[in-house]
Amino acid sequence: MPALSTNLRALWGRAYVRIIGVNREPSWIAFDVILPVLGTASYVYIYKAMNASREFMGFAILGGAMTAYWMNVLWAMASQFYWEKESGNLELYFIAPISRMSVLLGMAAGGMITTTTRALSVIIIGGLMFGVRFSVENPVWALTTFILTVVALYGMGMCMSSLFMLYGREAWHTANLLQEPVYLLTGFYFPVRALGFWVALSGSLVPLTFGIDAMRQLVFGSAAMGFLPVEIEIGALAGLAVLFMVAASTALGFMERLAKREGRLTLKWQ
């Protein structure tokens, strides 16, 4: 196994590029603040037109904030090795004495600045615009839920990076295909239990389902129309985090062995 210090340097090296990139293009911050709020506002206005309670508006705002992390996983992690292959950098990652997970984590960590900016802007601006108050009674549980959701979600993204690599040119279409159905199945803008127990349970394979539902219960209490008790959802998130991290390590190891044995993954025409 490569030394921990080497992997940490690799992680920082990939994160540094994205952090500096944001500072060199301040205009991107404006787009990351304004555009997500507009998308979320459309769902809030639907609830306003239906004379729904402010809790439902809060559901949409909180879900809209979490879409930033899903997009970061889908485009900054799952598709990343495919784009590195297209640009001719993938060979460097395979011959470097580092773990491929450190490269993906560095890319995701670097994107966390814009991702968190996007999420906070949706919550703050959306809450002020529509008069929604977010009151967290148990901050420790809320923070634990958020961390477990992000860890499980990024583990899922690392698993998907291997699948996207094997799909080759279909990675772009696969990413687009997954984007909208996940919005529905995870209940980004509505309580997921409205889909029915079995549909909601199948959608919980994406960690955001339990993560968003648990955070809504912690913020809005009984008005959140929770799918399962918070304790069960937090336990499930911990299990998903371990499962996806182990699966990601296995999948990336398989991809690395395939590249060394057959030399197929780094050829653009494959």
C-alpha cells in the first residue's frame, strides 16, 4: 500500500487545482449562487400555488441544497476518470504510486467549495425569500446525518467511476440518465414516503434518500412526514457508507488490475 503521506499529497494536489480555479474565476461563484436558487424557487412556487404549509416549502429548499452534492458526485467523481482518459491523463494515475481513491477524493474535496457555496446559498436565500425558518433541535445528530450522507454518497460516486470507465463513451449518457430519476426516487422536493413503502425503500439505495429524509425530520419534526425513524435512517446511512467504501476500493482495484493486465482502459478507441 502506498504511504499515507503520499496519498494525502495526491489528494491535496487534485483538490488544489479546483480551489485555485474557483479563485481565478470569481464569476462562477455568482452562477453557483443564483442559478440553484432559481431552480429551487420553481418548486417552492408550486407549493405556494397549492397553499401548502411553509414546511413543504422548507422541504423543497433543503432538497434543493442537497442537489449540489449529488451533482458534485455525478460529475466530479463518477465521470472524472472517463474525462481523464479522454484528455490523456489516465495513464499517469495508473503508474503513480498512489491509491486511485485519493485522486477521486481530492477532486471531490476541491469541488466542495463551490458545492457548499451552492448549498448554503439555496438555504439562506431561499429561507429569506419565502420566510422559511430552519430550527435544528439536535445539531449533533444533524451534523452526523450530513457527514454520513456525504461519505456514503462519495463512496457511491467512486463505485460509479469504475462503471463509467467500463462503459466508455456511454459515461456521458449514463450520467444524464441518472440525474432526473434520482431527483424523483430520493424525494429531493417532497416527502419520499409519498411514493409508497417499496418504491421509497428501493430509492434508498441512493444515500440521499435517507439523508434528506432524516435531516427534514431533525429540522421540521413531525411535520416532515418521515419515511422511517431517524435512528434507523442514521444506522442505514452508516451501513451504506461502509458498503460503498468497500465496494469502491474493490471496483477501483479491479479496474487497476485490468489496466495493468490488458492495457485496455487507457485506449480512447475502446
